[in-house]
Amino acid sequence: MKNPIIIAILLLLSSVLVKAQEVKKTVPQPDSLIKVIPEGDGRHTFYLYTIGGKMATREDVAIRLMAYAPSAEEYHAFRNDVTWTYATFAASGISAIAATIDYAHNNRYAGETVGNVNGQPAFIYQHHSLAGAYVFTGLATAFLVTSLINLSRAAFHGHKALSVYNQRFE
């Protein structure tokens, strides 16, 4: 008589244990989801951030992203890529200015003088090398391409930081 009661109790307790192991999905909390809303049109487009339907500043979004470890890692990668975008774009501009200056000082007309050639007055042009201008032009182009690559990587990491943050609420 004891065996069927013990077996019944064990079966009932096992169903309670199985129910305890069930993984429940969390319902998105409206106060935690971060959404990006494009505003404006054409060249004057900018983005607004909402957290739970309320407007938020970029600083508020950054604080939320930094508070959650997986999105904080992506946010750091985003900030690093943005910094390198600015640095390489500035280097591109400096290289372009250096190429322009080098070309201005070494072009055909930079060292022209007046002299006599075969008894006739004529312009005499010095032979200048434009290799420096070509090198600086190549550097400016390389830095500009690197800047665009860093900008695309920054966009990727920024989007991923938001999606990783919002993923835990879905």
C-alpha cells in the first residue's frame, strides 16, 4: 500500500520539478527598449532616440549601453572607430594640403626665370621633381579610404550595440 502512494508522490513532485525548469521568456519592458527614429528629410536628416517611448539624449543612450556588458563592448568598439575616423580624416586633409604645397613649389612655373637662349630672350624653366606631391597625394587618398572604412565599421558597431542591448528584452 505504501509503494503506490510513494510512487504517486514522486511523480507529482517530478512534475513540479519539471515545471520549475521551464525557461520563461521575458516580456519586453517598455521602459528599457532603445529605438532610433530618423527625423528630417534629404541632407538634413538626424536621429532621435527613444527609451520606452520617451525622448532621450545621446548621453542617456550611452549610459544605458555602457551599463550592459555585451553592449558596452560594442559601444567601446564604436567609440574607437569614430576616433580613428576623425584621426584618419584629419591626416587625409593634412596630406592633401602637403601635396598641394609641394606641387605649388615644384611645378613647371615655380622656378621660371628670364634669360637668353641662342641670343633670344626666353623663359627658362627649372626641372623639378613632383615625386613628393605624388607621394602626399597617395597618402591623402589612402587616409581618406581608411577614414571611410572606419566610418562604416563604426556604424556597424553602433548598430550592433543597440541590437545587443535590445535583444535581451525580446
